Amino acid sequence: MKPAFLHSWERCALLLPVDCAGLVPADRDVEGVVEMMLDATQCYQAPLTKERLLDWQASLFPTGRSGMYPILAGALRDNTKGPLQVVPGH
């Protein structure tokens, strides 16, 4: 069972012995990185499953876009455009 979503200021209040009053809310992309890193560091003994990897990807790309390009977030890449190619210099 996954923990309920917490904003960074809520995690701060729960995990750190500091006053979080007046903190500016973080952007959604920052929240995604924080969520992934907290899961990776606090649940390091949990198996690294396909579902967990896809959850991390979805948290990093919550809009389904990478910059100006649409991406398939939270799912495996399909090969409709051919196999993945790594081209140096591009």
C-alpha cells in the first residue's frame, strides 16, 4: 500500500525538527524528484519492480511531457517508431 501524497512542506514538518512556516510551495517537477528520492532512500529494501520504476517515471514527468515533447510517462516505451537508438552528437 502506497503512502498518501504529501507536499514537501508536509514531509518537512513530519521528518525534520524545523519550523516550516512560510516555505514557498515547490513546483510539481521538484515534488516528483522529492517523491522518487524519498521512496528510493526510505524503501531501499523493497524490491525494485517494474511498477515501482514506472511510478518513479510518472512522478518525474507528471504532465506526460519532457519539455516540448510528449512522452509516455508511467509506461514502458513501445517500438512503434522502431527500436531505441543512441546517436552521438544529437
